[in-house]
Amino acid sequence: MIRTLSYAALSGTLLFSVNATASDATTQQYIDTLTELGYPAPKDDELVHIPPTMEDLENAKLHPELKRVIRKGYDLFTNTQQLRGENVFNNMNCSSCHLGEGRMPFSAPVWPAAVTLPNFRGKNDHVNNLEERIAGCFTYSMNGKPPEYGSDNMLAMSAYHQWLAKGVAMYPEQPIYGRGFPAPDRPEELSYARGEAAFEEKCSVCHGSDGEGLRVGDQTVFPATWGDMSNNWGAGIVRIFTAAGFIKNNMPLGQPNSLSDQESWDIAYYMSNQERPQDPRYTGDVKETLKNTEARFHKHSMYGQARETDGHVLGDHSNTGEKSFLKPDTIRPRTFE
Amino acid sequence: MKKIPILLAALGLASYSGLAFAEADAERGAATAAICMACHQADGSGMNIAGGESWPRLAGLDAAYISRQLHDYKSGARSNASMMPFVNMLNEQQIQDVAAYYASLPATQGKGSEGADEATLKRGQQLAERGDWSDYIVSCKSCHGPDNQGAGDVFPGISGQHAGYIKAQLQAWKAGARKNDTQDLMGSIARRMSEDDIHAVAVWLASQNSVAK
């Protein structure tokens, strides 16, 4: 634990602390709050980083213009709907899945991307940088078209990611505490019927019985969990283990770790059995697309499989939702030749 | 399936229980509301009473939300000594009518933020708009909607509500005295809030517009 704490003392907001003892106490308090919420304590070799807040930004010694750009990145991250019709073609905000403004552990905090990329990514089989990783979210989770590489919006969002990683060493060797949406152990059996009942009981008050979520005016209050206004079939969260990890660690809002492992997996399984816009990797044939993507991705989702309740083959359609194209131009292989 | 009766109630076509009643009538509700006015006032503005029991603004709240609260008082799911004798005078039709009436009134402004210092208002704004994730306090607006002016028929508008009322409700949730929220969504947050946070968010919300301007 001492090693963990000493690492933490080097990172993030703790740099502002005057001495290591105060930092250790801050980190311990941070961990205590999380364990009280039911999250596991960090393992001895894990990197614990407390991402700085927007208040910390105001006090940071950074160029005022950089602060302005980071604030813009924050604004785009938490209200991504301002890019609706341009880059975003569903009801999602970045912060719909990355809770706590992208800062929360166990809610796929986004700062690790800033310190672990460029890196090889199995999903597209080449080395990606931070911008390309963000572009992936726009392509799949936002069912959209990424802002241009190097554009003001892309730079602002990248700057926000990097700000959150402040003080963490590049390419850390330690595993990162609370990275991604860690899934609970998979139960022996998943049940559509139980998942449907649990969704109705525990999720529908916000997300609606048909997964449509809730909008007020042009803003999303509760994101759609499936359907045209949700992420498309290529988004990471269609994988049942990812959805189960998100649900277990984050839902219902304000009550993390309140659902059982079985409930989390059943709800995730039920969600993966509903329709959503086509995967941008679609070739025009669902079986062929499944074959191309199965090993790296869709073996974890229900894509291309017949739904047990009615035999409907999931993803066997050419519906791209609100957007008029299947795949944005930015999604292409890289060879570095 | 359960949302069908709620929808019908919102349209005033049937009661929450699904039994057929005459359409909710705001005009008829105005007559029924005579018993409410001593506290909630003729314009539905309620009253902020420093150091006493504040009466909430009802004007402009969602009809289905008001109706559900009245049902909850009747069933005992929500309890308040002042409300009890009055709600027991209302039959199903009158609940629908009076809810439609208050929903139809123009929203009035909240009171109770007068004299609040800048630091308190700033903290209140943070909690309302962004929350404080270091204590897992999610923002008010993540359920109460843009500018906290309400979302759907479950999450009421709280912007421009009286500070005294918001404070009393958060304290009641925190203490477990109020628990008629779906799945403890409000209770679980209120229990993480300090008295200072409750005060801060209450005065900030009271200072905000109750409807979009």
C-alpha cells in the first residue's frame, strides 16, 4: 500500500500538496470513499491517480488560453449534443458512459488514454493515438462522424483528456486502478426473461420500457439504451461483459454496486438482444460482418445471432439510424509503410 | 406496460390506477383548490417560511407528478401532518382536477436565497449542475433535467422552488422520513449530502428561474 500511495503522491492534484503525508492522507480518503461505495481497494501494484477537477484547473499554472481550450474540451465532453447532426447522430454525450465528467474510476475514466496511447489496438489492428481513440467513440458510441483530426474540437477534447492525466508518467508499467468497466464474474447462466424483468423494475423509470431514454428539448437527460438514438452495434458497450461492468459499477445512477452480479449480466444480456444502428464495419452481409469481427469483438455480443424470443437475427439490417452514411471516412487501416 | 396508465393520467383520461374517470378539468380543479390556498396561495406560489415549515410552489409543476404525490399522501407512502387532513378530503377525480389546475398556472419564483453569500451560491451551483463526485453526489440536473426545470412526470422541476421546502425535503430523505422516490434515487444522494451542502443547493435552486426564460 505504501508503494501505491507514493505513486499516487506523484500524480494529479496531489502535486499541489505541500508534503507527502498530506498526499497519502488524501489518497487514502479517496480510496476509503470508493470502498465504502462497494468498489474494491486497489491492489498493491496498481496505479491510483486522482484526476484534477475543473476547480483545480482555475488554480493551475497553465497559459490562460490553454485553460480556455481545456474548458471547451470539458464542455464538449459533458454536452456532446452540441455536435448533433455534425458529429453526433444519437442522444449520447461522452459523459453518458464516462460518469463523473470522465474522472470516475470503474466508469472507464478517460485519462488512461492520454498516458497509454499511442498504442496498438486490437479493435482496428493498428497503432492508434489519442485522437484516433476519440474518433472511435464518435464512430461507434455516438453513431457519428468524428471531428477532423487536428480540428479545434478534437484538440480541445484531447487537451481535456491530457489535463485529467496531469502528473501521471507516460506509459505507466503498473496496472491502472479502476480502468475501463471491470466486469463482475460471469454467472453460469444468463436469462433474457430475468434481464427484461430487472430492466423494467430497475432501469425503466429513467431509460423507459423501450430503452428510449428521456430528452428535454434538445438535451439528453437519460440516454437511450438501444434503438436508433443509442450507440451502434460497433460500440464497446454492446459486448455483454462491458455492459455488465458498466451496469454493476455505475447503475442505477447514484447507487453503484447495488445490483447483483447476476442482475447486471442479465440486464446486459437483455440489452445486447435489442436492435440498434448498424455496425460501421458492416459489409452488406451480417454473417460476413460477424465473421470479420467475431474474434476481436462480436463473440462478446449478440450481433448476427438469432434472438431466443422470436428468432430475429440481430444486426441483419441496413439501418444506420439518424445518419445518412454507414462508415465515416476517417475510419481506415494504417500500415505505416 | 406500466407507463400506459401514467401516460393516460398525464393526459387526464384516467386515474393512476387505470380506472376510468372523467377528464381532468383545471377549471373544476380551481374550485377544489380552495382548500389548498391557505398554504399554497391563490396563485400556487406557496410560501418560503424561514425557520418554519415552508409550503412548496405548485404552480407549473407537472400534473402527473402532483397527482402522484397526492396519491402517496393518501396511501401513506409520503407523510406530512399539514397535508394529511386536506388530501383526505380529495376523491380521485378531485386529485386529477387539482393537479391539472396547478400544472396550468404560470410558475412563480422561489424565495429563500436572499442574502446568501457568494461561496454558498457557488457550491450550490456546483452541486446542482455538476455534482461532487468526490463524495458520489451526482448533479441535480442529471435527473431533474436541463436547468433543473423538471424531466418527464417522475422528476419534478426544482429550479425556482422555495429554499425552505427543498431543504426540508432533502433533510427528510436523508433522515429516511421521506422515501416515496423510485428506487431510492433521491434518498441515496441526500444521505451523502452534508447540512451545508443541503443548504447551499437549496438556496441556489431557489435563486434560479422556475421555467425557461
